[in-house]
Amino acid sequence: MPRDLETAYGASRHIARWQKAQQHLVKGRPELALNIYQELLGEFPDTARLWFELGFAAGRELNFALADDAGQHAVALAQGNVTLLVLLGQQYHWLRRPERARACFEQAVLANPASVHAQLSLADWYQRERRLDDAWQCVQAGLTLEPENPQVWCSQALLLHRQGDNAAAETVLRDLIKRDGLDANVSYTSRQQLAVVLDQEGRYHEAIHWLAEAKAVLRRAADVARMEQDYDRSVRCRREWLAALTPEIVRRWRQEAPASPNPHALAFLGGHPRTGTTLLEQVLGAHPAVAAFDEPMAFPDEVADRLAPLSAPAALTLQALDGLTVPQRGHLRQRYFKSLLREPLQNRERRVLLDKNPSPTAWLPVWLRLFPELKVIIALRDPRDVLVSCYFQNLPLNATNANFLSLERTARHYADLMDVWLRLRELGGFDWLETRYEDVVANLAGEGRRVTEFLGLAWYPEQEEFPAANRNKFIFSPNYADAARPVYQRAVGRWKNYAEALAPMQAQLAPYCRALGYDK
């Protein structure tokens, strides 16, 4: 029997077992897949792909030590397999091990410098790390290898823009858009990037035109209608149990002791996307007592998806949420903290865990049910600025982000999420604080001190110099390029540049502007 299962095609029994493990992964049953992978690796220990998939299953089962060990075995065996090395880099990214992710992308380039896929993967990673010169070298290597490759052109334009050469970036993007036969991803990305460049150059009418063109490309390429239906169904279910929630229920939840005590205090930093949560997380994370987690998947994966997966949102009613037993709540809490702490705490003195992730704001009642000790910080920003900023984002397409394909749906998403906050704010019975993006950028020390003290901590002077404190910190948020810059105020009132496009949504946004103090 060959030692490499990938060449053991005659061993149909082993291939069937491998396929069974893969099916378990696809169906979200990593615990069942783990045993099969470990048995197969006992017989075929030199199969890199098996180690990779074992690591994937282990990570989903929150066995991060095994996932890490499996990844290292896979890397050692991958050798010249560029595709697998890139996949391993992406998996280490998900595991929030940025140094190991980078090493995988670098090894992919060393394994085959003639691979444009490897060069662009490493270039993308370098530009996320703000190593723009290194990223440029990878892109230039890609241009030398395949000078007509549309993906290379897109990467070149992005780097030109990030380096401040918008004129050159515009030229590359317009030349690319003129080409025939572009795949949907390049067609979308080139138009979206051109809109960003034009916006920065103050050519707002052109920018909104190209952004609409980009969104139209995605609508033609994906089943957006189904995504919107899934999202709307989930929102209807959440609104039902939100309407049934009472102050008495929230107070009772608060009085119940945590199902499984945690040695760290827990704070949630939410709000709508693009309200300045990343900026505030960077400021708070510069405090020596705060472990700030940048858009972790702990709550979405280990709580939301388990209580009400998108395929069956009606499974979570207020009665079901209220009726969670102590063992059930304890189990969910344990999985949440285990997932959150996949990133080892560098300093044991960090006694406050800060989970910054805007989208789970929609699940605030669930947060309060499972974490009665929770401190809630809600970042606010002028709703009109929020709409424009969200509309400009280039995000992976899913049921939530599909809303950002039109300003109308973006406004609806804003209302859906902020209605949750306004309702919980009205009910009260928990610790909360609102903070405004406009106040943070106008008076970083003053507003930063106020939020820090809400967490029970004294203001730490180095927090005002957060870019230096976080210089080597990898930023997981999609707006990593903006988050790495010093505080700037040019985004305040940005909506006025797009007042004409926003006009149909002004009446819908007016109640939120009033409720949040942005009607003056």
C-alpha cells in the first residue's frame, strides 16, 4: 500500500473514508471528521492534504493546539505545492496566527517564484501589513511573469492608490475596465477601486457612477435575491423576539450569576459597521489592561450560528432564549471564550477582554442572556456618513453584505441593526455607553478617557499615541488600510458630497438622526 493516500487510488475503502470526513466538514460536523482524519493519518502520515484538512477540522472544533500542529505538519510536507501553501496561509489567518500565515505565503513564492498566484497572495498579505514596498516587488514580479493578467493589474492599481499615486491608479483601472472578457471578480473590483480613487480626488459624481456599475456586476454574478430573502427572514425573526422583550426580563437576566465565571471582565464594542469601532478598539487596545480583539468570529461561530443558523432563524424565539438552562448557557459561554482566546494573551495583566465586532450588535439580547456581566459600548456616527461609507466597502458577498449593493438596502440594514440598539437602550437594565465617532476624532484624549473609565480603568497616556503602540499589530478588520492611519477628520460630513444620491433615503434616516442627536 502506498504511504501517500493521494496516490492510493486503488484503495477505494480509504478514499471513501476520506470523502466521508470531508462531508462531515461541509455539513458542520468537525467532531465526526476528526476521528476519521486521525485514523487515516495513522496509515498515511505523509499526505499533506490530510494534515491540512485535519487542521481545518480541529480549528472548527476549537482544538487550536491540534490545528496548529496539523498545520505545521502540512507546511513541512507541502514543499512545492503552491495551492496548498496558500490555503494554509489562509487557514492560519483564520486561526489568527499572522506570522505563520505570512510564512506560508512566503514559502509559496520560494517554492515557485514563477507562480503569479503565489506572488499576488504574498503581495496582498504584505499590503495588509503595511509593507507596501515588499508588496510592490511581488506585483512587479507578477507583471513580469504575466503582463496581461487582469488580477495583477488590480493589485498594481490598489498599491498605486495606497502609495498616493491616484493618477496612475486611475489610468491602470480605466485601461483594465476597457478590456473584454474580464471575470466577475476583476470586473467588480476594478470599478469599485476606481470609485474609491475618484472619491479621494473629489470627483464625487464619477465615483458614485462607477460604484453603481460595480454593484451591478455583483448582482449579475450572484444570487443576490436569495441572499436578501435569507437576511430578511432572519431579521423578521429577530424583530419578533425583540418586540416581546421587557425591562423585567432584562433585569432578571442581569441578576442571574454567569453560568460559568470567567476570570476576565468582558466588554462588547458594537454599533453599525463603519461607525469608528476599529479606531476606538485601537485606542482601548493600547491600554496595558485591555486585550482588544479585532472582529473575532467567537460570537458569530459559537453562539449565533448555534442558536439560530441562517438556514433556520425561527429556531430562536424569546421563549427559547429565556429558557436556556444553566448548563446550556455555560456550554455556549465556554465555547465563546475558548474561541476568543485562540489568540494567546501576551500580557497576563490584561484583565479586560474587548470584543469589537459591529455586526453582532443585532444579537444584543443574546449577549445579555449569556453574559449578564457584559459592558456594552455602542459607537455612533452620523447615519448618512455611515450609509456612504458602507456603500463604498469592498466586502465578501454574503446575506448581510448583500445589503450594501444598493443605498436603499444599506439604509434598510442600518434601520434593522439600530432598531435593536434603540430598543435595548429603551429597556435598560445593563451597563452601556454610547460614544460618537465625531467626538473621538475631535477630542481623542477626552472621549478616549471617558470610554476607558467606563471599563473601570484609568486613562493611560500612551493610548493617545495608539498608532505607535499598535505599529506591529495585525489588523483583521476589512478597513485595515484606514485603521493604520493617525486620527483624521475628513470623513466627518462626507455624506454631503453624495447628498443627491442620498436624497431618497433622507426621510427613512430622519428618525435615526433625531434619536441619535444628528438632526442639528
